[in-house]
Amino acid sequence: MIQPVSSPPSPADATRGTGLPGTPVDRPLPEAAAACPPARVAIAIPAYQAAPTIGDVVARSLAVLPDVLVIDDGSTDGTGEAAREAGARVVTHPVNLGKGRALDTAFGDLFSAGFDAVVTLDADGQHLPEEVAALLTEWRPGDPGRRADLVIGGRDQEFEGMSAVRRTSNRCSSLLISALAGQRITDVQSGFRLYDRRLVAALGFPGARFEAESSVVVSAARGGFRVVQVPVRLGFADGRCTSHYRPLIDSLRIARAVVGARVGAFRRAVLR
């Protein structure tokens, strides 16, 4: 088994967190988060060949939450070094294992360290760290009756800025996966999310690549966990130029994974 290599963070640049000109005004951290001091939340950023953008994403993330972990998934362009210089802690996969494996590494690291939730966002700058507050607000850790296990940052209000192909793909996949999940989710492909530790502890995070994020939605909804979606702003709408998504191969992997998750949920329900 390939073991990830962890390295300590270097001192962050003194100007980190200032963002770039034109950065959207930061949302204040929600009162719900401030009202629950014991709750610990970290940001996890899976990254592959993201050296040009990862430094700014890390710096802006650190301005929102103090714990930022980057999983360098076998990059060869200096992604890990750039993330470390910006102030993140970096765990390195010696070779590229896929986004699902990178997130699984992050969850294992952070939840074993005692964090209560992990926010995941992409390394290319599409997901704005300033929008983390929106996810934290919907998490509601201080309200057991309304506490969310999975919060998805929805981008459907930004779909018109995407190409027709990508917009159609997102909408069709969301309809299919919503049907399998038994719950309407309008942007199931968004990787900007908050995962509660009890969800990952119960379900794990199976799947090596993009299918992991889709199948966990089906497993969570069918397993009785609370899944919610909240609208978020984006740095840019169409991420085709920076995405490592392979339309045919990854779509087939997602289809197989979500059907498998639905079958698995049905079997568990029968055995109860």
C-alpha cells in the first residue's frame, strides 16, 4: 500500500489572507460556529498539478479558518511546495491516486486529530474560501435536531455561466443521483462541501476518483443522514480548463458507483 508522506508547515507569508484585488467581501463567520467553541473545523484541499493557484487558495483559506490541510496527490509541478510556502500543512501522495483517495487521506488525518467537521474545496480557485461561512451556517452543530451531516455548496445559480455541455451534464447527473438518493439535490457534482465526522465514521469514503463524492450523497441520504444544499458564489463558473475530470471514463465510474450505493443502501435496509 502506498503511504502518504506528511511534512510540517513552513511559516506563512506575513501578508497571507489579504486576498487579491477584486476578491469578494468576506462573509462574517456565523454565530452558530461562534456559539459552539468545542466544535473544530478544518479545510481540506485535494490538489493535483495546481502550483499556479494553490498558494492564493491556501492564503485565503487561512484567513477563514486556522487549520488548512493540502493533499498533494502526486503532483510534479511544485504544488506541495507552493502550498507549504503559503502556510498549509501538506500531506503528499507519492503518485496520483485520485480525488477520492486524496479526500479519504484528509479525512483520516483530520478526524483522527479530533476535528468535528471538514470543509473540502478545490485547488483551482473556483470555490471561494470566503464562502465557507455559508456552509458553517447550515451545519448547525449546536442544534441536534437540525445538525447537518453533509452540506453541499450549490452552484446551480451560476450554471448559466457554464458551457452548454457542462451545464447539461451537471443538471442531468443531479437529476439521476437525486432519484437514487430519494432527495432533490440540484448540484450533486459540487466538491465544495462540509462533512460531519459522524457521516464519514459511519459510511467511510469509498471510491478512488470523482465517483466518491457522488456515491456518498446517495449513501448518506438513503442512510438517514441529513444532507442540505446552500447556494454559494464562485470564483468562476466553468472549470473545464482546470478540471481533471475525464467525461467518459469518470461519468461511467460515477454511474456505477451511485447505483452500487443505492443497492447497498437497499440491502442494509432489508437487513435491519
